[in-house]
Amino acid sequence: MRFKNIISELIIFILILVWAYTFASKIFDFDTFNRQIKGAYLLSAGGSVLPYVLQAVHLGIVVLLINNNWRRLGLLTSLSVLILYTAYLIYILKFAPSIPCSCIAVFKGMNWHDQLYFNFIALAINIIGLITFFSLRRAPHNSVQTTYN
């Protein structure tokens, strides 16, 4: 049981780092992020409010994951957003007439394929985190073990 708890906490920590870094990197260069979103394929339809909404979502995920009482919702929200981002990446790579800027990349210098691989890894980590989190919640709290002959 202790091993599952360590894995769960490590995964929560990794996801907090990913979402906090994503939030911070975009907020410190918000003008560029805002301009890139407005020029991105399909995202420009979100208007001038989309960059603010995305930043609020990123920060919201961090807050949900930090608070022990909100972690379940944080893990589910993180998974949902990762699925949406990954679906967008796949759509752009397979169906878009041209590939826009890499403004949604977590790290500068990542291309669209790198970001897709990163998202798959983040999705796997998030799913393992959910499985571990839910298995910890269902585990009995007493450590008394009985054996029957």
C-alpha cells in the first residue's frame, strides 16, 4: 500500500510541474502566446478570450491537484484537457491544410510530433495516476490481515 501511495504522490507532483510550467511559460510571454493562439488553425475561432480561458484552465488544474480534497477532480480535469490537446494535435498533423506555429508546445523548440509524443506520455502518467488514486481510495484502511485455514 505504501508503494501505491508513493507512486500516486509522485504522479501528482509530475502533473503539477507540467501544468504549472505550462501556465508560467505562457504567462511570462503572454503577448506572444496570445498572438499565436489568434493565428492558430481552429483556435483563432475562440477569439481574444481563448488565451485567458486556457491559462485559467492550466492554473485551475494546478490548484485542484495541490488540494488533497480536489485531487480526483484535478486528475479527471487534467486527463480531459490532455485528451483535448492530443486530439487537436492529431487533427492538425493529419487533416489541417498547413501546420501552424507550435504555440501549444509545452517546451520551446518542440515540434508538433514531439509535442504529440509528450502528450501520450503525459496521458499515460495521468491514467496511471487515476488508477492508483482510485485503488488507494478503495483499499481498506485497517492493516489487520486475517488468514483462514
